[in-house]
Amino acid sequence: MVRERGISTSAIIGIVVVILVIAIAGAYLATRGGGAPATTTASPSTTTTAPATTTTTTTTVAPPKGTLIVAMGTDASTLDPQDATDNPSEMVNRIIYEGLVEFDQNLNIKPMLAESWDIKDNGTTYVFHLRKGVFFQDGTPFDAYAVKTNFDRVLNSTLKLQRYSLYAPIISSVEVIDNYTVAFHLKMPFGAFLNDLAHGAGLIISPTLINSGKDVKTNPVGTGPYMLQEWVKGDHITLVANPNYWNKTAAPKFEKIIIKVVADDKARENLLKTGDVDLVLRIPPVDVASLNGTGNIITRAYPTSRVIYIAMNLMNQKFQDVRVRQAFNYAVDKEAIINSILNGLGKPATSPLASSTYGYCYAGYYKYNVTLAKELLKEAGWWDRDGDGYVENANGQKLEVNLWTPQGRYVGDYQMAQAVQSYLNAIGVKVNLQVWEWTSYLNEVRKPYNQSQNKELFLMGWAPSTGEGDWVLRPLLASWMWAPAGSNYGYYNNTQVDELIQKQMMTLGQDRLNAMCQAQKIVYNDAPWIFMVEMYDTLGMKSNVKGVVYLPIEIVMLKYAYSG
């Protein structure tokens, strides 16, 4: 609940941080040899400059007070933004860290740690002019060297960071022009580059932390309005206000934000009803309307860019016939799932991309058809040969599959998996359903193909944190992104799709959109997934919780929240 407190721990933290700032800043400057060497900028060309925003640092702000308590279904897996691939981690990271640029609630790009930027050399050079007077939570100054240290780290292939694959195909090098000017040299013009910087992987880590050798994922240090105080894995994360936050107009309003992990949907809802939490992620859709206005509770449902899908391990012999994969798609009644489990809050998936994602085109629709599903299985050599209700191949082997799912990560995830189990049973496929804790689940699905023999069907969701289609097609479907290098967890491989993904990375305008569209249609016909639904996201909160910003990429921005 939003709680008032008489003694501010942030005030104590502030005293300690102020004492340390000079020492740490001095040490950091010493490690990089004092001032920046003079360097020559790239040759001038057509320049596009983003509007600068200015923030006065003399504004008097009220000290933070009270505690905001939030309940979400799954824990963060890492607080290292360059190694995070899940939204729970990104949501927490966006409170602790900041990037050069940031999305607004409509996914427009706005300045953050960069005040403005120039685009030069036919789109292959981006020069950022950095905000001055910003310090990391450990007292290290933010500057061009900090930016370069971060991107040098994520571009270091030996570190095997998950987000290497986001930036390495695009960024050639990062150059310090002076203390507060940094240039990104790209390997090619790439129209989505600013979106990629607004991705959670573009959040800037303290270079002092990076150089210390400490594990970033449990020792996060950024420039954001809140800092990590405690992380009890599987239970809660406690963040405290940053007393030296640079942006006085957006200073933290709460002394603490506590994020509790509560897997069960109804249990989270009940905590809101009893007043034990202030905000709940993923209210059961069936309760969104009835809960709204109950006491001091308000609910919200937001369309998102997330597609829920059930991936198939294509290295497994069971799924190498496209007719089997298409049969599984026809066997599942997506509209019934949307109506019965999601209470109408969703749309059937008609592409790997959600219809709200930039670059989407309609690729097809596997409309529920049990007869066609059974015909396709029979064509592939699977039918009920002994009359026991399950299909067998010519050797008498039954088509039996494992279906994995998290519980509480996505709205209705477990219930959707149960429905799929029932639908596949109806066409003679025996399905063994297994529920996983989220972090363990991610660790398992990320394994390379030769270590994933038991991974067969597994429910996943993807909302591109760049807000556009490249960051669906490339990480999920490019052959060079097979796990663990990327998020192609089902090991999909199509040479034509690879070529189209590369083409859309190197072209602009309608040519890029055409390549993306063609790739979507091929993938949909190949059916490497059971294409499920485009999701809505649901929130419930007390009516006095204000300032929460929802991004369509399924990120809840808590850093602006206040009690009012």
C-alpha cells in the first residue's frame, strides 16, 4: 500500500552518496586519463537533429515519502539490461537505469541522457550530444566514456551477453568525440536504430561497476530515480529513491518501491482487494470489468504488441513434417480461448508480429478445423490405427508430446496451455503438460538444441521492446539466432527467410516493409509455432496511484508513479 513514513532512509543514503561522489568520480576520471583527447568528427552530410529538452537543476522538490507496493506474476531474471530478454527484468531495469533515448507512451522517441542527436553520412553515423551534470548512483559521472564503455561491453562477443545479437549486426564502432559527445558508426543505414537504443538493452550501466568485475545482474547501478536495496529472489525486489537524481522535474515521489512476486492471478487480485498492495499486473481478464470501481480500485486493459505462441522444437523428428505443424495450428480454437480465458481481451494471431507492430502484414489465419487437422496428420502418416483414440505412425508409435508453460508470466498462460492440451488430445495427440517457474523456464528453453531433447512444445510470448518488426523476425526466426545465441528457441531455419530478414535490415521505406511482409507469410505457412493470440495487458490499482505509464511493448513504467 502507499504508506507514509516519518524517517526517510533516502536522506541517510543521500549523505553517504554525497560523501562518496568526489572520491568515486576522481577514481573514474583517473582510469580514463583525465580529459578527452581531441578527435575529428566524421565528414559532414545531411544532418537531422532531435529537439533538445532542458531540465532545470535548481527546482526545489518535495522529499520522497511512502512506499508503493506492486505485485507481478514472475520475478525478474537479471538486472543486467544487456543480458535481459524478459519483460519482468526490463520493467525493473527501466526504474534503475536510463538510456540515451526513451519511448513515450505512444512509442515515439524522446531524449533522455542524450539531449539531441545528428544523423550523418547517409544514415551511417549518429552523433549524440549528452546531458551534463548527471551522475550514476555510485557517484560516477555520466559522459561519453560511460556510453562507449557500455556499448563496447555489449559488443564483446566473448562475454556472450544476450543482447549482443541486437547491436552487433548494426554497430561498427562507438567513438568518443569529447566528454559529452559520442558517435555511433553503423555498418549500414538502419532505420530502426533509435528504436534499438530505446530498447531495454540500451540502458546505461555505471562504467565503474562494469570495470569492477562485479556481477551486474545482482548489483545494478544506473542513473535512474530508484536504486536497488534488496532482491530476495522469487519473493520481492525493494528499490529506494535516488537522492541525487538529476531530473528534478521527475524526481522520485516514493521513498520505496517494493515489487512482490505472486504467481497466482487470483492471489494478486485478492492482495489488491485487501489493500495489501497498490498495483497489480495482469488482473484475470474475466474480473477486469467487475473489479473496476470496487472500493477504491480501478482497472485498465491495454492492447499490446505481444503475440503468444507455442513454439515447436524443430530439431525433434516429431515436428519436421510441416503437415504435423499445420495440423496443430488448425486443431486449436483461438477464438474460443480469447472468449473463454481472456474474456474477449485479445485477437487471433495472423502473423509472427502483432497488428500494432510497425511492419506487420496479414500472413494468414489457421481457423479452427478439427477435420482438416486430422486429415493433415493422416497425410503425414499419423492416424488412430488401434482404436484407442490416439494416433500412431506405421511403427505403432503414438504421437506423444511434452507441453511446457510458465504460470503467471502472461495473462492466462497456464489456462491457455491447458486448452491446447485438450485441443490436441481431441485430434489424437497425447500431451503431457508441465508448469515451470519463470527463471528456470528461461534457462531451460535457452539451451542449445543438443541439450534440449525434452523440450518439444513450449508456450512463449514476445513483444518487441524496440516497437517494430525487425526485433521480432530477427531474434525469433533468423537461423543465426538459434538459442543460446538468440531467442530462436525452436531452431527454425529457412534460407529464404534469412535473406529477407537481412534485406529488411539494409533497406528503407516500402522495400523494407515488403521484405518484412514476405518473411511473415513464409513463416506463417511453415508453422514453426502454434500461432495463438495478440494479447491485451491488464492492470489493477488503487485510485490514488497516479503517473503510471503503460508502453504498448508491455512495459509498465513505475518510475513516474506518485500518490495523489
